[in-house]
Amino acid sequence: MLAYFLTFAGLFALAGACALAGLHPLAMAIFPAPVALCWVSRAYGRASGLVICAALAGLWGGGTVAMGIFYIVAAMIGVLMGLVMSWRWPFGWCVAAVTAAAYLLVAGNILAHWEESRREASIFINARIAEMEQADGASESVVASTLAESFRWFDANWSNLSLGMLFGMVLLAATALVACVARRLRAGGTGPTGSFTAMRLPEWVVWIAIALALLWFLDRRWPNDALRLLTWNSAVGLAFVYWLNGFSILLHAMGAFSLNPFLCIAIIFGMFYVNAHPALCAVGLFDTWWDFRLRVARAAQSRRKNRGSDDEA
């Protein structure tokens, strides 16, 4: 009981501090994982207590009843996560369920305050542009100037990109949460079936990509603001989906060839450092037809056989 009380107090203090600093998404993301762990272990009372803890943190940090309710809904995502994991859903389905619930929550809030969100985003972007231009004037940096132009373009197209980028951020966060909870549960023989590295997209998803390509062509031929908002946001969200699939293939390949963990970290860091990670989108897309995991498994098996033959010789 003492351990639970300390957990309750620690989560309340951490979430409340984040909420007071205005970091509400981070504060809300603190609760789903512990709530899910309690729910899977059938400690329903403790899970409910953590939901109440989330409400109190929202009330303290947000100062309104509405914010407290928002925190409750966010914490209840942990209940959903616990349910699908206790039902032994596949890893990918768990990620899809958590992503859908979280995205409905955050996207619904943005849509309900669309004009205010647009204004706040524009203020933030233009403040960053002003900082870049000030630095550019002092150092004549080409990189800063290019980055400032990119920010201007994003500000002009915020409506057509923001919801898709938000979906991507929610997807990545949901995948990380499900992976952490699944790793903890797997030690006890429970949790979802499969793993992140084995999570492969259904083949029918490619038809969404084809439909979006056709809609993009229609928008180019006959420009339409509503069509552009739908097409661009959906395309950005789908790019995140394929990127995540490509990243899981990369991790699968590293595991199949038993690469040194430090080498794996260096490869991942190097891809981000040289900005080569967008290539993972293409890998994730072409996996629809080529099944890279199967090819990697065969290559790794062939390599082990060759090593065995060399050792015997």
C-alpha cells in the first residue's frame, strides 16, 4: 500500500508540475501506462485511483473542471490499453486502438478551438522565424535562412498539415507506450501477442495511398481548399505510418543479424544525423509487395549456415 501511495504522490507531483508549466500533453501522457499495468493485473481499484490522480493533477495544473475532465479521459486510454492487452490482441492492433482513442481526444480538442489553435501556432512559428532571422543577420547563415523559409511555408499551410503531423506524433507516442507496457507484461507471460519488430501493415493500406495520390492529382488539376486539407493531412499521417513500418523493419534486420547494440544505436543516430531517415517511408511502403522481414530472415539464416560451414572446415 505504501508503494502505491508513493506512486500516486509521485505521479501527481510530476503531472501537476508539467501542467503548471503548460506541458499538458506531456502531463496527460504520464498516466495511461501505469493505469494499463494496474488494469491488466486486475487491480481495478488502483487503476481507478490513478484516474482520480490524473483528474486532481488536471484541476491543480489547469485550474478548470474542464481540464480535469480532459485528464480523466486521457487516463482512461490506459484502461483501453489494459483491456486490449488482457484480451491478447496483436501488438499492431493494440497500437491502432490506443492511437485512435488518443487522436480523437487531441484532434477533437484542436478542432473545437480551431481559430485559437491556428493563432497560437502562427505566433509561435513567427517568433521562431524572428529568432532565425536575427541569428542569420549576425552570422549570414544559409541554413538559418533556409529553415526560416521552411517555417514560413509551414505557417502558410498549417491547416493542411497540422492534423496529419498531430496524428504522427500520437502514433509514435502510442507505439512507445504500448511497447513499454508490453515489455513489462511479457516478463509475466501476459500482454499482447507479437512485437514491434514483427508489426507489419495490412496490404490494403496501400489502397489508401493510391486513393490519396489520385486526390492529390485532382487537387492539382482543380484546386479545392477542402480537398487539399483532407489530402495533405491524410498523406502526412500515412507517411508516419509507413515510416514506422520501415523503422520496425530496420530493427528487425538488426535483431536478425545480431548486431552489436552500440552499432545499432550508431546506425539509427547516423540516419537522423544525415537526414536519411525519410527513406524508411519508402521501405515501409515497398514492404507491401516485397515482405522485407521474410527476406531478412532468409538472408540471416543463410549467413548462419555459411558461418557454420566455415567453422566446420
